[in-house]
Amino acid sequence: MSASLEKGVRVLKEVIDAPIASYFSSCVHCGLCAEACLFYTETGDPKYTPIHKLEPMRRLYEQEYTVLGRLKKLIGLSKAVTDAELAEWQELVYNSCTLCGRCSVVCPVGNDIVYMVRKFREGMSASGNAPVGIKGAANRTITIGSPMGVKLPAVKAQMRHVEEDYGLPIPMDAEGAEYLVMLSSMEIMNFPEYLGAIAKIMNQAGKTWTLCSTAFEATNAGMQIGNSDLARVIVSRIVEAAEKLKVKTVISPECGHAYTALRWEGANLMGRSFGFKVRHIIEVLGEFQEQGLLKTEGFETDRLTFHDPCQLARRGGVIKQQRTLMNMVSKNFVEMPDAGFMNWCCGGGGGASAIEEGEELRMEAFKKKKSQFDAVKPDRVVTACANCRIVMEEGLEHYNMNLPVVGLTEMIADHIPNPVVAKPEGS
Amino acid sequence: MGELQFLTWVRGTGLNLAISIFLLGVLVRLLEIYSLGRKKDLAEPRSLAGASGMNTVFRRSIPPEGMLKNSPITYIGGYVFHIGLVIIIFLFAPHIKFFQDLLGFSWPGLPSQAVDFAAVLTIVALLLILFDRISKPVKRYLSTFQDWFTWALTFLPVLTGWMAVQHLLLPYTTMLALHILTVELLLVFLPFTKLFHAFTVFGSRWYNGTVNGHKGVAV
């Protein structure tokens, strides 16, 4: 056994817990999870059946944690997990799984398959079997500070542009602000409107907020790759910033996995609960709307639909807010089939969009999204995840579809009357 | 071994052996699975009505939207043979008598014609499920020896029981002995194969419901 395989096996043995043991013991090979997976439905290739993506981990579980399995191993009746096998599984565990979690909600015996894939990635990563693309993104986040290599000067430059364009201050390192706003590099580089939108929204709501110079990047490739050590380093920057600046709430940007990393995995990665709250920007907008702090004018009149980012809706429980917000600013909002809790993934979540060699498969899987669009024929698609946005734009381009994709936060901000500079709350 | 000796063995030594292995097996398997434990979730919880382990234990018995239409044989066949098995095992008068001898108490059963009907439906459903496993690419791809073996372990007790009652093929005593023998095989293998989902299905659904319920997601 190679040293890296040994390491991977050790990590896998550590992450196997009672839920995983129960899930493996419950699977009856009914194959229903395949019907929930866009990589299977769009290719028809049974190797993409979600539970099959865990086969090496299942065998390891059996060989290490069951009496009968250990006996079989002892007398040489079981097939050991090998380097070659894990290498082969890379495509199944990363390229063809976006951690969208549809399989976990259809399994009749109740197996949380995506929970297992997330844990399996820990072993894959430790054994050196994570794809180069996500590994690179994780390394850049650790060394440079962001997966796209964005550094603080780039953020500051965007801040200046936005301040000029919107006539509103973009605070940085403001101690005692209520909200710490996080960004994703995608927003810094491709969608700076997001920052302007935040400024407008916070200004109208009369809330104090800030960016942080030591923690502006919220995405967490460490989590996507399945390396909890890296994921912890990335999360800890944000936790330290939030504590240093004494904010009440950290706002995850329009990015699904950043939300999962901060909101649900963060405290577990750090091994302690947080003294501040973590909310997705859509949740914050939902709260403002409920409290009457969000007032919009006018409506979009073209036909709009909403793409639910998996980590926000199915994996994060935020489903109603975006619909309320859509209806606030749109007269012609139509829902795609399966929208909301059962929405289909854009095909590039969970780090998949960073895997170059997975692009062809991703485009194939995008046919699912395309079919949802075709069913309602929208003029524009609204979403709340910069990664979904980029992936969908690529897919639409690939299929020659002229369908603009926009972010919900920006759309809301577009309907906020231009700033009459309000006094921040409490001053 | 003559027919009667065979019947005596399966009713005595064989049965004791099978029940012992079954009980011990169930105990060991439950312990080796659930003693692994899990880490406490430190993320700030969000609560939502309907999002809990218990909710999922029940909710997962109903197909999610669109799935029934997508995989009718899996769902309908699955319902029919699972419900059929419960009716046959627990509501057939001779079986209730067996449980009474074993446990010391009994309950009312169904008329034998009703159980007979359930048995025929169960047999048909199991055959359909088998056909589905052979013909559907995903199921065939996932199938290992265990899948075919456990299918047989489930099918044979129903078939032999029904044939014994109908006095088909073999003399009643022989068929009855075969029936009991196949039940014993089922008991012996249940804890160590995928048939153990009969026990772990509740734990699995509960974990899934709890882990996601913590996030305010009703799965």
C-alpha cells in the first residue's frame, strides 16, 4: 500500500460514523438515486448512480467496521481498496457530483448520500486523488487569499469604482458594524454590481456594515476538495475577522458553497460555536423585507424565472425568501418545473466548475437545466449564486441560448430609489 | 432423513439455531453500526416544522413528487411486496399460532383467502421486481451476487408457504418442512445482508432527517 493510500484509508476510517454505517447497511440497490442525479439522467450511464460513487468507501467500511467483513478480510476474501481504484473514482466523486443533494432526498431507505460523498472526499483528498483544478483553487485560497488569485488591491480598486458609481461609502475594517459582508472572487472580478447593491440596500435599511481587509473571500475550496484542514484555515480567517470587528452577523455572498462552508460546516470545522450569526444575503434581504426596511419601486416586466442554488435551497433551507423578493420586483415571475426544494443543479457546484477535464460532462448534464428553461421560456434567469451564474452562462453559450442570467441582490437594488444618504442605525 | 424427521428437525433444532443466529446477528450488527456514534453539530440550528428525524422516518415511505411516475415498478412493486409480507407473516392464522407458542400471546388474523390473495400478489410483485432488476440498466449495474441471493431468500419462503397451503407439487409435510427451512435461511442471512435494512431503515431515515432538520430542511 502506498503512503498516500495509507493516509487516505486512515482518514476514511476516521470519517466513517454511525450515520454512514447505517446508510451502507440500508442500501438495497434500488437505483432510485440515479433518477435524481442529473449526471445519470442526462447521460444514461449507470456508473453515475450516486450510491455507486461510494463503492470504495463502502467496501472499506465493511472490511474495517463489520465483524463479518473483518473475518472475510482475514481469510483473504475481500478486495482491498487500491490507488488505481481511487484514481478511477475521481471522476465519480468530483466531476460528476456537485453535492447538490437530490439523491439524499429521494432515497427510500433514507440514505443521506451527499453526506457520504462529502466525507468520501476527505479520503480522496488525503490520498492525493482530488482533481488538479480544485486543488489549485484551494491552494490559491490558502496562499493568496482567493481561489481566483484576487488580492486586496483588486478589492480596493473595485471598492473605489463602486463608491464613485453609486455615491455611497464602502466601509472597510469598520469595528462594531452590525454586518460583515463577505464576497466571492467571482463577484470581485465579474460582478462588482453586487458590492454596489449591498451599499444601496444597507443604506436604505439604515444598517452598519463593513468589509474586512484580512477576510473578504468567502468561498471555500478546502471544503469542496474535501480537506477539512484547509477548509478550517479558510473559515478561521473569517471567524477571526468577525470576532476582531465585533460584528453581529456575517453575510455570505451569493455563493452556495460559501454559505454551506460558513453557515453549516464552519462551527464544526472550528470545533466551537460562533458568537455571531451567519446569514446568506438572501436571508438578510428576507429579514429586511419582513421588517419593512426594504422598499422597492417599480417592476421588471419581462418574463423571469428563478434558479435555486442547491446549497441555498435544498441544502440550506432558504426557499421562500427568494420568491417573496422576486415578487417584490417582478410582475412576470414564472417557476420552472421542480423549482425550489427539488430544483436541478446548474451542474457546476461542489467545485465541479473548477475541473477542466469535467467540462464536457458538465455541458452534457446542463441539458437538464436547459430542459427546465425550455419548459417556461423565460426572458431572463435570476439566481443567487455567482458560481451557478457563471456555469449557467457557459452552458447557455454552449447551447447557443440567448438568456441573460442576473443576481437577485442586484435586481432588488436596482429597484431601490437612488440614495438619499441615511443616517446609520444608532447614530 | 425421512420427511417427518426433516420436519421435526426444522421445527426443533433448525429453528432454534436459526432464531439464535438471527437474534445474535441483529444485536451484533446494530451494535457495530450505531456504537460508531457521530459528532455533535455545532452550527447554530434553524428549526422548521416538519424537519426532524421522526418526520423523515414517516415521510420517506411516500415517493417524492415525480418519482412514482419515473419508477413505477420499483415503488408499486415495493409497496405490494412489503405490505404483502407483513400480511402474510403476521396475519396468517397458522403463523399467529406459531408466534403464540413462541411469545405466549396472540392477535386476530385475516381469513385465509385474504392471506392467499396477498401471497399471490406478493409473488407477482417479487417476480416483477426481479424482472426490473434484470432489465433496468442501473439496477443490473448495481447488482451483485447478494442482490440475487437475497431476492431468492425473500421469494422462496413465500412461494413454498403458498404451495404448501395449496398442496402443490410436493406432499404437504415436505413442502411445509421446505417452507420452514427457507424461512430459517432467511433469518440466518438477514442480519448480514442488505435485508438488514429492515432494521437500519429507521436509523438511516432518522439520521438523514435529523442532520438536515438541524439546517431547517425537511427532507
